[in-house]
Amino acid sequence: MASEVSMPKAAEDLKAQSKDRQLYGELELPFKHSYLHGWIYPPFIKEKHLQETKAFKLRESDVLIATFPKNGTTWTQKIIQNLHKAHGTGHMQQDKVKVLLDVTPWLENTPHDQVDAMTGPRYLKTHNSYDWVAYDPAVRCKYIYVARNPKDVCVSLYHHCKGFEVFEYDGPFEEFAGLFLEGKVESGDWWVHVKEFYQNKRDMDTLFLKYEDMHADGIAAVNKINDFCALPPLSEEQAAQVLDLSTFKKMKADPNSNYSWLDDVRKKDQAPFMRKGTVGDWANFFSREMSDKFDEKSRRMFGDVELGFCDVLKL
């Protein structure tokens, strides 16, 4: 099921605010994008990328890190890389590659001949929806899905959209939050994206993690990821080492992990790709009214599956 995209109230408000403002595409959104099969993508993702990704030849040893953008993707990639470091496998180590994205490539935006040439196990990043994620019922590969509370996702995606020049977006947060609520941002409706992976009607081999749980008990998260990836058991010391090496502070300071290699295509006056990585920063941006609207949509969308998210960190 694709996200339900109709002519947005937010877009109508935009027109009323400024008839001269540049709006893009059939949805008339205030940022550049591609609109494909009911889902919204960055403008450089085209129909061919979706078709190639859906038809991608999977291996049983593959692990796909599937997320809506800004839901802990990079953190999960780094944990997996550091698990291999702790086990001494020599796999995914950066003395052999340039940056983190080289060892966990973004499947929708990487030539597939490069991915095909990778030795296994391959760890692949994807933001595709459940319907469009790489999938083959004959190949029992694995998926790690990470979901974060929608308010913090909205704040992080707002800075992401403002930061990358390709989107050409410079609107206020209140406007962006309204678009997020209506499913009219990159990757579409967060609630639909998360719910479909959570329901997992194809019974894919999936580890479903919550970003807030990873913050609250990092050791447990590290062990879950380790075991799911069929790596040897971790000692307490190894688990603590992996968690320490994967902290946001260390990733942000690491030029091979912090996406600073994309600085040339980012606006210099905006926050860096890796901004805060915390739980609860939404409270610095949301009005009470907007917070209530997000809560109401979460109740409406997740009530039948009993899925909930903490928007404050509980230790």
C-alpha cells in the first residue's frame, strides 16, 4: 500500500502565502523531488532506480538495513561495522575502503554492478517502502528495520531537507511539520512506511528495532544486531567496546562516518548531516497543537497493531 497523497492542505496554504513561491511537481511541494508509485523520493531517484532495486539479485547472506530516512540508519551501519571489528573478521574495515557508505552502500543510489562485486555478507542500506524494498521470496536474506519516534524524525528530516542543496528548500519548520504529517516529505508517510514493515505480511526475516530502545539499552541492541547477523557470541567487554565505538559523538567526529564527504553539496549555513542524534529534541520545535496532531495520527495509524513510540528518553 503506497502512502495516500492527495492535494495537500499545506500546499494550498503555501499558495495563499505566496503566489510567487516556487513549487515543484504534480504535488506542488516546496522542495524538489521525484513522485513515483505514490511515494516521494529525492529528485535524483528515478523510475529506473526503483525497478532496478526491486529486481536486485539478492543473496541469502545479505542483510538490508531498511529505514525511513533519519531513523538511525548510520548508527546501525556503524554498529555492524564495529561488530566485525570486534570479532576480527577483517570485513567492512575502513583501512580497505574510503567511507562508511562504501561498505554499506545505499542500494537505490549505487550502481548495482558495484554491489554485485562485493564479497559477502553484504550489508545494504535502503529507504524504500515495504512494497519496493529489494525482495525475493526464494532468497531468505535478512532485514534490520529501525524506527524512531515521528516527532524527532520530523525535526531531523527538516534539517536534512534544508541542508542538501538538491532539495532547494528553505521553508519554516511549522510548514515542514505540516507536510510531514500529511506524508508529503522524502519517503512519504512515515506512519505507513513503519507500519508495513512492522506488520511484515510477507514474513521476511526481519529484526524490528526502535531507536529509543537503542538509546535506553545500547548493550541489548548491540547483542540483538550481533545475533541476528549470525555473528559469534559477544563477550560483555566486546559489546561495551562496540557500543563505545558507535557513539554519536565518535561518529560525528569521524570523517569516514559523518558524511562530511558530501559537504560540497550541502548548504554551508545549515546544520551538518549528523546534527544531534538525541531523543526528545522535537520539544524545541513543536507547538502543543502540532504535537497533539502527531499523537493523534499515531493513535489512529498504530492502534490496531499496538505499536507505540517514546518521544522522551526513559532510562
